[in-house]
Amino acid sequence: MEHFYDLSNVEEQDMPGRKRRVVAGENVMLIYVEREAGTTQEHTHDSEQLVYLQKGKARFTVDGESREIEAGGVVHIPAGVLHGLEAHTPITYIGIYTPLRKEVIDATA
């Protein structure tokens, strides 16, 4: 297992409306995302998540509570809780997840 990463050297996954790079350890993962302005479908997953909004402005909704977040803001999302976002501008964020999201790991294999 690697211990040091340069995100610019991590394989980029091109998806509709976004690009992401995934780095995973044994029990925690980081996802770097560049997303176009627009709305994502609300969803849940079994991982606890922290989101650091690096660039842009977005409205995050977590468990029915919505807040406008700007660059530098952090959002905590408990495991199993319905959440989503509406990006008002193109945004860049870093998501930290524990435990690993198997569906994301499988998509990078």
C-alpha cells in the first residue's frame, strides 16, 4: 500500500457533470471532485463523510437541513443519512469517507 500521493498523478474518472480522483487506505478514502454547476440527486451510503469545499458555492442538504456553503466550509454527513447538494457555481471539494465505499472502489478497479 502506498503512503504518499500526488493527486495530479491519480487516475481521473470522467463522469457526467463531474470528474473525480480516488485515494483509498484500508479503512478510509479521499475523493477529490470537480463538479459543474447543477443539482445532484439526494442519496445515502453506509459511510460517514466529511466534505471540504475547496472552491465555489453550493447549497448542501443533510437530513432535511440545508445550508449555503462557500469555499473553506466543511459539511459532516453521518452514515445512512439522506444528503445532496446544489452547486451554484462550478465547485471543487474533497470528500473523506469511512469506512470505504465499496461501489466507488469497484468503479476504480
